[in-house]
Amino acid sequence: MLSGTIAARLRERGLDVRAVVEDALMVSAPDEDLLVIAAAQNRVLVTANIADFAAIATDWRSAGRVHAGLVYLAHRTFPQDRSLLGALVESLTALSSAGGLPAPGAETFLHRTS
């Protein structure tokens, strides 16, 4: 759920990522549908929309449904400034490289590495 530029930079680093903005069908999809798509493709979903996705994840747990994992971006950790793009690319690369992506059904907050 990040920009196409961030997705492209992560792909340059060898990560298998897709951005919602790169797929016209996903751009207008409701949040729960995005999680359904990510789960069906076994993809961890990265989002700054913490409130909505945390509620959806809670509903899924209650219903016995499992997503492929959620990574939350807090605005206080990743402020919307000139450093955002680089900080997200570095932090997501580090999380993936360290094997820190959440397990199926789990959620985590992304920590800033730079």
C-alpha cells in the first residue's frame, strides 16, 4: 500500500513486491479486499492505515481466518518528509533480509533503520 516508486526500489533490491497503485483493480478496492488479495497471493501487506487494518485483523482472528502478515508504518516513526522514501526502502529491506517479516496471521510495526 505504498508508492510505486518504493515498490520499484524494493524490486531493484531483489524483493518480490507489488504496490496497490500499480494495479487498477486494487486501487479502489476496500481494505478488507486488499487483505484478501494479499492473503490469496501469500503476500505480507504493508500499510500506514493501522486503525482499519488492525480492526480487520482482529475480525479475521475471531473468525479463524489467517492473512499472510501485516506490517504497520507509524507516521511518528516515518514522518511524511523528504526522508520517507529512503527510510522505508532501507527499513523494509532490512526487515526482509533479517527474516523479520511477520508470520501468517501476525502483525508488526516497522522500525526505522536510517
